[in-house]
Amino acid sequence: MSLTTRLRCPICGADTSVAITPELLRQASEKGVARLLVRCPRGHAIVVTIDQYGYVRSALPVHEAGRQDCEVTDKAPTSVRARLIAILEKGAVTDADALLLEKAKAAGWVICI
Amino acid sequence: MKSFVDNWGMFLLMKDFMKLLGGAKGLKAFMQHENYRLAVAVQSALECGANCRRPPNDVVSLLFRIARHKGILKESYGGAECRVEQVPEPNAPPPHVMEEYFQMIDEVVIDKMCEYVMKPPTGVVSEEEALAYYQALMSAPFYVAFRKAVYDRLAKLYRYRRILDIGAGTQDPLDMLDVCQQHGSECELAALEVDPRICNDLEKLATKRGFEVVCGWGRVSGRYDIAVVQNVLHWTTNPLQVLLDARRRADRLFVSQGVIEGAGIGFVLVKILYANQPLSWKEVEAFTKQAGWRLARRYAKYPNYLALFK
């Protein structure tokens, strides 16, 4: 039996349900958190992080950034992913953003063609 | 009351910081999440086989040290057994501005805790990843706001003309210049770095923002009105030498240093990102005095030691 929790799609705001299975809770219990990929009703891919109690820690969009032919890779950590996506979409607004993008490329979190 | 007297400078800073965190509720949620994650990390380390009396390495040792300070890791049966105090998971989410920080703690510290227990921590997060995490952390809005509050409200950097930013990193000089600009002050800033990789990054910023980059103590020339040491001492293997070198080059010294008293899991994060061990506020003050500095005004002892020396 699995529980269901709801969240809003970070891209379009659509209500999205996530099934919290015992397997996920076990994984979260072992590793601290578990991640799963879900799609909102409008098809946006979201990486959801849950903890051992089934609490949703984060829900971040997965999408390619068209600008500069760069994209955020799977290696990019959840914590920085949203900021990197924003930088790729809007451009590096500050010097600190530009430096973060550079470091992210070196770490393999962002690849550019 | 004693805590207030010891740390009135922190309370002054908190005025600015509290707004960013969402008031007293936000501050409370922040502290609850800090303690909760610290307890989870300690529990995870113990479950992965770490011995609390003889931690396998510096990362786990620091985690246990901080947890003991906070009363989260306790010893029973004369030290033969260790137990973790149960810290309930906070009901409220962390303040919005701290979400990225806590996610970073989850990913870098908690998720990888078993790896830190079982193998040398230097192999777990690569150097490139550490630099990227470091840049993300330094430029996180909450940390930028904290530093600007220190430079503006306590150090009052806009009053000085020639400023030496010791162990500048990539973000400090930008924050200092912002504070000077806000007050219409023309600060002449020299950013000193000993890490050649950070020096390269600084040089790219320097041309654009108009400050000087000094790569290594050997290249420091002239005398400065004030030297600033902002969370630098836990990155160096020889804090005394840094303070001695500062004494030779500047008339005043402002120290802002996170210390072990009241330290949170953030110190474990920076340790993983290749920092050294944190000091106590007494050690920071003793080193500074040993280097020939005279305490002019102390604003806080902990969790951040904040003081002006002459």
C-alpha cells in the first residue's frame, strides 16, 4: 500500500500527486532522502526529493535550457539546479552568477555545445 | 542576559538578518532545521559504523564535536556508548532564503555520510565539485546579506580608504565594494588570496569592478588603513601567521570568524569543501593578541566572533 502526497508543479503550478511507496520510504530511511521523477498533468518533469517520513523536501523542474546551447546535467545537485537553470535561461546577471556557471561547467553540472 | 552581553553585535546584525529569514518565526525554523539535520547526520554516521570515541577522520570528528557542543551527541555508561538526542523534524519548512543551503547540507553532508565514514573524505566530493559548491555557498543570498551587514553595521568599512581583504575568496570584494558604494565612499580595495585558482577568478572580476588583486603575501605593497579577516582562519593551517602578516601591513584589523561555540552543521559542509578545523572564540582572540593586535572593541564572541583590533 502506498500513500499519496500532493505538490504544485514548479513550472506551471498544476496540482501533481506523488505516490510515496514503502520502497521509497525504505530508500529514504537508508540514505537520508530518496528522489523520484514525476510528471505533472501538463507533462513537465519534476525531480521530487522526499525524506524518510514521506515529507517532500524539494520539487525541482527538469528541463533543458535552450540559451547558449547549454544544459544542466544529471550530475548537478538539487541544491544548485534551480539557480543554474535560472542563469541559463536569463543569462548571468551578476559576476557571481557568471563565476558559478563557470565552476558548474568545470564540475560537469552544466554542459555546453 | 549573559548571552546578550557577550554577543550584542550579533543581535545588531540579526535586525537585518531576521528580515531576510522572515522574522522570529523564520529564525526559529532555521535553528530547528540546523539541529534536526545535525542529529540526522550524527545518527547516520553512527549507523554506518563510526565510533564516536574514535571518529574515522576529520570530517566525522568535527561532526561529533559540534553535536557534543550542541548537546545532541551524549555519552553514557562512562563514555562507552554514545547516543543521539532525538530532535523532532520541524513542522515549518526552512525560511525560503535558506532552502538552497539546507538542500546542500542534505546532498553534501547527510546523503554521503556513510561514504565519509567508510573512506577518506577527500575522495567523496571532487575538487571541481567542491569549488562549484563553494561558489554557490559564497554567493547565496543569505550569506551575501550577512557579510554586507557585518561590513556596513559593524566594521563600517566605508570609513576607510585603503582596505586589505585577507583571504578574499570570490565574493567578499564584491560585497565590500557594494557597501562602500552605498555610502558614496571611494574605497581602495586590495583582495589578497593565496590560492592560485581563486586568484585567477578574482583577476577576471577585478578589471570589471575596479579593485586590486594580490596573489600571495609577498606581493602586498604599502600600508592599509584596515585589514579584514572574514571567515578565513578555519581555512588556513596557520592562523597566527595570517594575523602576524596582517599586523605588518595594516593599522587596524576587523575579525569576523565563525567559531566552534554555537557552530552548526554548516561547518561540516565547509570542512568537506576542504576547509580546516574551526577555532573557539578564545583561540581567535588569543592568536590575534599574540600577533600584536590590541582589542579595541568586541561585538560578539559566538557563534561569530566579531571584533575590531588596533
